[in-house]
Amino acid sequence: MVFFEIDFKPDQLRRNCKVSVDKLKKTDTLVETGYNNDYTVARVPRFFAWKGIIMTNDFYSQFAGNSIKASILSVEILRDDLIPKLLGDDSSGILYWAGKDLARQFPVASDDDLVTFFEQTGWGHLVVITTTDDLITYELTGEPVARRSATIKSPDFMLETGFLAEQSALRTNCVSEAKITFQNRMRLRISVTIDHNQPIVNHDPATPIEIVRPQVELDDEQPEEAQ
């Protein structure tokens, strides 16, 4: 049987799945990994995991290239009302982990692709402020940031923060973590720290998704030159 590996934090597994990690470790379905001390890796049969792994690029391209925009109201209800109620005080931490998981499903090849992906997901306009060997600083602005800040007392951007952390990890092959270093009603800065002393082991590089670029529509009729 073919298996896929899915990683998760043990403490979140206990809270959300109501399953004892110690009990699961007694089975043959869990293995340890050097990926990160905070994670445990589950080996899941292929028929359970194929949709989330094989269909990722098709899923992205279908919706990114769709001219019909998703309802902002439906997204905001889920993001800022339903999810915080379901997760409670653990919302920020779990959203950070969820952002990392999304990054592994939707890896991008470059900063330009990352900017495009943020625009397409409705997360805002992303700009790379500074880049060094061990630190990348991003700034997130735009209408989504301003809208959420104006309507929500304390908007949570940990999904985006975790996403940026893991995108860095995938590209540098080193453990990377991110945090918000500045935030007001119009923009926020996210700093990603890359730990070169913790290389990711036993990890196959993911194939980046093929970013759907916005198409510029040209007029069929060109203006006639002045006689």
C-alpha cells in the first residue's frame, strides 16, 4: 500500500481530534521525523490523502483563473466569525499552523509568484521590504487589510504569517518561523527568521504550483493613425 506523510502538532491533535498521541504512537501509522521538534508525522494511506495532494495545482488553477469573484461576505463570515468561535483561545496558534499547511499544499517558486498568490486569495498586497540570509521582512497592505481592520476589533493575520514562514522553509530547506512585528489599521509587517542551524531532513522538495497570471485584454480594433 502507498502512504503519504502528513505532519501536525501533537498538542493540537489532542485538542481538535480528541485522540491520544501516545496511544497512536503504539500503532504502525506514526513515525518520528527530524523536520521539526514540534511536529509528529502520520503515514496516511493514499486513498485518504490523494485529494489534498494530487489535486492541489488543478484546484488552484480552476479558481484562480475564474472570472467570478468569491463573495467577500462569505469569506469574512468564515474567517472572522465562525472560525474564531470554533477554535476559541487557540485560534491564532491553529491558524498559524494552518497557514503552514496551506503553504505546503500551494508552494510557490518566487517572490513575484507569492505576491500574485496573495492578491488572488484576497489576503492583500504583499511587498518584500528587506531580505538577508536569515531574515525576510514583508509588508502587507491593501483593501483586505484596511477592511478587516475597520470592521473587526482585533483582526487576526496568523494564517498569512504561517503561510509566509513555511514558504521560506520550503525554499531555503531550513526551519523558518514568522511573527508580526508591526500592525496598524492600514498595514502590517511580518518578519520571517530562517534558522540555518536546523536544516529540514527527510523532506522532498515540493513542485511549485503554476501561477495563473492576470490576462490583459487588448482592444480588437486599434485606433487609426491620423491622416
